Amino acid sequence: MPENPWFETDDPEDEFGFSAAELAFAAALRERAGSWTVPPAYSWVGRPEDDSSLLAVVGLSDRDNRISLADIGVHLIGSTVRGDRLHNQLHYLPDRPTDLAMEATGSSGELAEAAATWFEAVLLRPVVRHEWEHNGQIYAERYLFADTGHALCQRYNRALAPQGQAESLTASGQVAERGWIHTGGLGRPTRTVNVRGRSTAW
């Protein structure tokens, strides 16, 4: 497996003003991550927009298609670390925890161990891509964890979809804000493709 340095930052002391406890957490997390045998992913350490915490982030992606799937990460505040799927731009934790959420309290070393264990477990989970095809073209895709069905991201192209399908799905409530179609209402996909890790068809 190619080298994949985890949780790097150019100069944390100057750029982010990390405290001694935060630096100890980041160093311990980085050391623990060095022993992982997981598929590679982009990661970094910094702060969110409001500078309220130390932030450690891992970005899940479909590298072959160059698509970002989700950012997962932890916020360290004092003696507490909380992790979950993050806002894809501001990197805040969700108002309502998802089924990925974790929380721990303790020393810097204990918090780094808890965060590393959580990150590793998520990174080991298999990710698949469901594809729906019409007239030889893929019109919809849905990325999800194969073991739980937790959706990561999706795409739906009305122009390539079967005629009238989008209207039918909208009428049945399979639509989100801004008119985005929920691919969960499309039924069985044309194929399932492994994206990260090993998986069986979900």
C-alpha cells in the first residue's frame, strides 16, 4: 500500500495557535494512525471556521471518479472529543448526531486513542456505488456503506433518466430541497460497484 501520511499540517503552532494539550492529541492521533492498514484517504488537522476546537478530518472519496463522498471528523474541546460526519464546507458537527457519531472524555492520549479507533473503524467499512442505467447511460448513482446502507452522496440526471420518472418520484415524495431526487426510490440498481474496501452486494 502506498505511503499515506495522516493528519498533517504545515505549522500547527504558528498557523492555528494550538495549546500543548491539542498538540499532544494531534501527535498521538498521528502516531496511532501510522499503524493503520486501511484504504488511503485525504486527512488534515486544523480548526473550524469559528476557531472553537481542534479539528481532525478524513475525506472519503471515489478516487477513480474523483468524487468527494463525505468528510468525517472529530472536534476536540478541552477534555472531550466528539466525532461524526461533518458539514462538507464548514466542517461543523451535525445538530442531530448520525449513526456514525462518537464521544469520549479523558486525557489527550485517551482522547487520541478513542478518536483513532473510531476513524479506523469508519475507514475499514466497505463503500459501494449503486448505478442505475437507461439506454446504455448511467443516469443515477448512490454511494453508501455496504454494511449498513448509510448513504454518503448521490446523483440523479433527469435528462438521462427514463421519461416521466422524475415527475413520478416527485409526486410520491422522493424529492429533497431544490428538487433533488432521492435515489432511494429507484428500486434495485443496474449494478453495484465496490469503491472502498471489500464488500458483498448490499
